[in-house]
Amino acid sequence: MTTYSAPVKDQQFILHEVLRLSQSNIPGYGDLDPAFTEAIFNESGKLASAVIAPLNAIGDRKGCTWNAGAVHTPAGFKNAFEELKAGGWAGIDMPEQYGG
């Protein structure tokens, strides 16, 4: 079984050294300082490593099925999505009034 480790240093380098994200005049980007984005990457990396990545193998083996007009995902996918929603990740890029 393979493991996943989020490339936080690489992500930080691209955002802050290459793109200079927090220096952009795009509204809201000035709030994305390195400490903030690092915290986001570290926490999302934990979810990806512990919850999402372990589902890759079963997703490859079983895949999704179509039955009685509905798509059914392999075991674990529904729970993973519920955990993703419970952590607020589904709306992270939304305005604050919508949970972002």
C-alpha cells in the first residue's frame, strides 16, 4: 500500500515565491500569507493522507456502479465525503457568509 504525503513545501514555494500570491491585487489574496496557507495545506494534507488516499485502491478495484438510476460508490467513499464536509473543506473557497 502506498502512502500520500502532501507536498506542503512545494505548494508554499509556488504560491509565495513564484506567484507572490499575497502581493496580488486580486481581492482577498492579500490575506493569504504563508502561515495561513501552510496551516491549510497541513490540515488538508492530513485528511488526504488518512482518509482519501487509502480509498484509491478500492476505488480502482471496485469503481462506481450504476443501479436503479443512481451511482453507487465503493465502500468508504460516502464516509470520506461526510468527513470532508464536516471539516468545512467543501466550502473553503466560498465567501465567509457561505462557510468559507
